[in-house]
Amino acid sequence: MSITVSLNDNWKMKKAGSQESFDCKVPCSVYKTLLDYKKIPDPYYRENEYISTQICDDDYDFETTFTADKAAVECENTVLHFDGIDTIANVYLNGIHLGRVNNMHRVWEFPVHGIIKEGDNTLTVKITSPNRYIKEMDEKRHLWGVDSTMTGYTHIRKAHCMFGWDWGPMLPDMGIWRSVSLIVPDAGRILDVYYSQKHTENKVTLKALLHIENHGCKKAMVEISDPQGNITAKADISLEESAEYYETELVINDPQLWWVNGYGEQPLYSCAVTLYDENDACTDKNTQRIGLRTLTVSREKDQWDEEFCFINNGVKIFAMGANYIPEDQIVTRCNEEKTRKLLADCKAANYNFIRVWGGGYYPDEYFYDYCDENGIIVWQDFMFACSAYLLTEEFEETVRGEVRDNVIRLRNHPSLGLWCGNNEIESAWEYWGLPEDEEAKRDYLIIFEDIIPQVLKAYDPCENTFYWPSSPSSGGGFKDASSNHAGDMHYWDVWHNFKPIEAFREFYYRFCSEYGFESLPDIKTCRAFADETKGDFDLCSPVMAAHQKCVQGNEKIMYYLAQMVRYPYDFKQLIYSSQLVQADCIRSNVEHMRRARGRCMGSAYWQVNDSNPVISWSSIDYFGRWKGLHYYAKRFYAPCLISCDDTDRKKPVLNISNERMTAFEGVVKWTLRNNKAEILQSGEKSVNIPALTAQNVLDIDLSQELVSRTDPREKYLEYSIMENGKVLSFGTTLFVRPKEFTFLEPAITYGISESEDKFALTFCAENYAKSVCLSLKTADCVFSDNWFDIHGKEPVTIMIDKASLSRKMTAQELSRELEIMHN
């Protein structure tokens, strides 16, 4: 039997030339280890980042001693296997140089027969300073990169954002960031297995392509089990020592299809490949889960030019989600528990899509496992972003290896919907006014429109997973890279170019894969990086500037607040107001896109998460606290959505977007109210909205109700859709900006009741209360709804699952903890 021995334990780290060492365990890195031993201050606190960057000016050594047995020594095919070394390093076993590594995104293996010895062995990884490396490389040949980073980062195959980004600090860590193992293959080893599918009526033909390193195995068996554990297909394959690749087909009748979240279930089949030697003894086994589905991208011509939409099992999907960045600027602190919590929060907000942005790293297996289990389409960027690259022989070799390693690792996941070459590089060359560099521009085309497609053709052909050269793009070749008519679009005029929020509605994107708006995080998060007693709780303070990485970001927040709301009276109100404007901004665009279903088929706002405690575009902050935007997302990504096109505010139009596989049959209700929440006018209409469509269902004429100058300031429109007596979606529209509305003091009251596993909070008010925000002073939880409206004395009940509370508490303690803010 092949043996894999983990070598993750018992490492020591030291600065090169130093006698002081620190015990550590893989995943380990310089920052993580020094923080664990309290040798450096928290780089996320106040302005500590600026004294932390230089730590990586030095080289560091990582070393471990492990014991090998006689079998490992005698086996001619024993290898040392590294899943990730960050980044430029030399690897030694027992003082003998095994090789140099130059790419954190690659898997590295080194044969050790004749070097490894029985008993104790010393494994050493000597890592070169990334700061010094990029400086030296940039002095030889300067390449363009974004301004918010350390110059020269484009020369190293390392997560770009570790050198800073417009939401992240400059912490260019180094270390062994993924597992290390010793592999003793014995008679044979399964290197990888590729599953491709052909779907016909009530049948899937599964083709398994096995890549085997054979040293005496006689046969392989492929066994497919359905989600209930029943074996549905199996095949035996005779092996020859001279061959590496073997192929077999298996037929699965009456397949249980895998669907995107909201369109069906996510059944997963188990695929097991087992190698046997001449004595029928198992020598190696590979087990993976797959989903039986078709998932591709349609670029069919239509009346608006060319569509861009995911198609799952023949059904056109409206993609709803956000962009994902690394969960920690110190990547060795990321873990499965945190990732699964984040993705569960995405599913709770009705996501069916997530884009893995190209300036970070390829996530761990558990990221994709969760997406497989929960029907979240993954748009997977390759790790290139906002940069120019020089295609040297060494760079091409390592890029080919990087693409190959990650394609092989990820290609069988049913959630994988698209490979994308890079983030914003094509559009940068076309629109950003970059310095002339014909060599680098030529190399761009070779890398993203030649080399990567070549590797994909060999390891994951386009008929299996769609390839897109860049984001945004219309298809490549520097041809209208951020088009409104074809491909995907990044729209940043709202925010970066100070355009009003209403400008979103000027475009009918085919697929909007980036747009966003910043806000401050929860005040508890601010307290984690700032000191209120030292004057940090001021948006113009040096500390708030240090935690705002976007150029003029805090100025932009204040600019938009001035357009939308009244001036905040303190720092907590500033946080509240920024989150409110952010949420309303993104809501406005999403509702606009969903009303245009068919023409627009995807929304991914920037961004879902943070890599550090920071002022940013996220909907969930670094500590996992939901901002107002994430609660809004739960509503505007609901399968059935009612929204209001209030372009003509005297004649608003109600629209229903039905993203379900069945028709919506129900009732539309609307009410015109005054600022006391008194009903002035109302109406309702029975509707039947076919599956997978969006329709305008009701034109409301309010021209007689909004006559005087003060009428729009004192009246608002409430609307909802109901099915079988249950409210599925609701909203409100003001006829003026919130700063102009005449809000009365709502005088909110509430009561708390509880069951074994939940608290129920029921709220009422004397007058209209808009965007009521609930929070806890020192604890955390997820509310069933938040940032909601209270229409006077009509009660609103909000639930808290006790399991979501960060600590146990009684109803009395909850009441003391509860804080309420409103517009």
C-alpha cells in the first residue's frame, strides 16, 4: 500500500544567520510565527503595518527532523511533496540540495531515493526575502503594477495582494503555507483522475481518465456510488508498466442531477479508483465527489448583441453573488471553519455564485467542497491581476506548471463554472492609459490567449469548463474589454468617478462582475484596530487613513453621504450612515439588473469579505460581522423579488423577478403612507409570473398624491408580494433622498420572548421607522432580518437563533445588549 506521511509537525523557524529559533507547525509563516510568540505587534492595529512590512527584508529558514523507515529508504520512487511554499526558496534534505522553487501557487515534488536515510532526516527550506527579490528584479526591468502595492510585485508568482492592495496592507509574508508530506508509492500511485461527462436522455456516460505511476500494479478498479451509497457503475482496467494514462467509460442510468442553488438539489456521487498488485492487494486509492451536470457559459447572439450567461442542465441561470478575496492578509491564518462560516453566510444571503478574484491565491479544497455541497457556482480567476508580466523562459515554465497543478486539483468539482485568465489586465491595457510597453502587451496575449488555453485543452477542455481570457472582457484581443453589449463588465463610475448612484441605471450590463461601494465596519471591529481614547474615531485621523487603502476612499464616503443622508452626529452614526448608503447603492443596481433578466444575467458585487479589519467594499467584515449590505443581499437575491422602478417618481412601476423553476402565483400589494405610517392609498393585484422571468406587473399613478413641494418629503411607497398568505419579498421607496425626507421620531418599542433555541424580538413604532439597524454592544449574532422598516404600529418580529450568538445569554441580558439605530 502506498504510504503518505505528514511532515507538518515539529518545524523550527529562524531568521537566516540568527541563533534564535521558534517552534512552529505547517501551515507556518514568518508573520504568523512571530505573532504567535508575541515578537511583533499586531500589524492590523492602528499604524503597525508600517513597521511590519520590513520584517520580510530578511531571509528565513524553516527546518524539521523526521524519521524514515527501511521501506521509505529502499523504495526507488519515494518523494517529498510540498503543497505550497511561499515563495522563492531552496529545499535541502540532509544538506543535499533538492531544488529551487519559485511559485507559491504550485505543488512541488522532489525524488529523494539515495538521499533519504533510515532513522532521522533533516529537511530544510531556505526562503529568500520577497522584498529584496522584487526590488532586484524591478531594477533590472520595471513592469507596470497598481499603485497601492510594493513596486516590483509582478515579478514573483506570489499572491499579489500580499504586497498591498486597495483594501489590504503590505504584509509580504513567507513560509510553508500548505501541507508537507513524504510519499512512499510502493507498487503504484494514482497521480490524478479526470472525469468528463456526456449527458443524454436519462443517462450520463462518465469517462474516467486515470494518470498512474505504475511499478507493479496489475489492475485498477473504478467504482461509482450514488448519493445514497449504492454502487451504480464499475469498471476494471488492466494495467501495463509502460503506460501512464488509462481511460474507461461508465454508464449511469436515471442520474440524479446537480443543480445550482435555488434551481434544484446538489446530489454528489462518489468516484473511487483503486490500484491492485499481482496479489490483489490494494496499493493506492483515490476518492472524489462529483456532480452529474452540464454547466457552461452561453455567448449566443441576441437582440442586444451577445449574451453572457451560465447554463446549468439546459437552464439559463441568473448568477447572484459577490467577489471573494483572501480571508486573511496573513494567509497561514486562514482555516476551514472560517471559510465554511463565510460561505454559509453567502448561502444564507441567497448566493448561487462566487467569483474567486485573481490577485490572491487558489483556495483550499474545502472551499470548493462547500460550493459543491450547496450549489454555488465558482468563477475561478487564475492568479493574475492588474499587472504587466514579462514572458521569460522561467516565467513561462512556472506559469504552465501553476495552471496545470490547479486545473488538475479543481477540475472535477461540479461547482466550477468558469476559468478566467486574469483580473482587469486586458481592460487596463485598453483603457487605463498604461505606459507604452509593446513587449509586455505582446506577452499578455501569449500568456492569456495562447499558453493558458493550451494547458486547459490538455487538462480540462472547454467542452468541460468554459474559459474566459480576462475580466472584464468581450472575448479577448483588446476589443472593447468592458462592453455593455457582450461579455462581462466592471462598472466603477459610481464610486471611483463620483457619479451619482442613479448612474447605475444608465447601463444594461450583460453580466456585471464587479461594482461596489465602501462603508465602515461595525464599531466593535473599529475598536479592534483603533483607539478611541487617542482620537482615532475620526474619519480624518491617521489611523482611519491607514485603514483606508483606496485612494480618496474616506473622502468618497463623505461625498456620497452628503448626497444621500444628513450629516452624522457621531462616529457610530457615521458607521451606520455609511453602511446604509452602501446597501442602498448596491440594492439599486441589483434590482435594476434583475428587472432586466434575459438581457443581464449576472451580478457579483465587490466584495463579500475582508482580509483584515479595514474600511472597504465588503458586506461581511474581517471578524464575520454582517454589514447592512449583507442583510440587503439576502432580500435582493431572494428567488422571488419585488422591486420598484422609480425613475419617474410620480409613476413608479412594480416588477417581479421570478428566479424559481416554477411560476409565481400570488398577490402584489402596495400602500402609499405618510411619515406617521398612516395609509393614504393602497391596492393589490393577483399575478402569475412564469418561471425564470422578470415582468413589470403594476404601474402606479401617484401624480395626484405628490403635488405640493412637501408631499414627496412626507410620503413613501410600501410594496410586497404574497404567496399562500406568506410574504416572499417586500420593499419601500422614498420619493426624495433620505436626507430630504421628514422623518418623525419613531419611538420604537420592543418585547422579547424565547423558545428553547431562539429569541423572538417584536418591534413597533409610533411613526415610520426606516432602515432599523439592530446590533449587540459586546456580543455578536446573525438576525433573521435587519436594516428593516417599521410601519408604525404594525409589528415586525425578528428572530435570533441562539446558536448564532457569540456567547450564551438570557433574555434580560439580550435586552441590555441590544442597540437600535434608524434613519
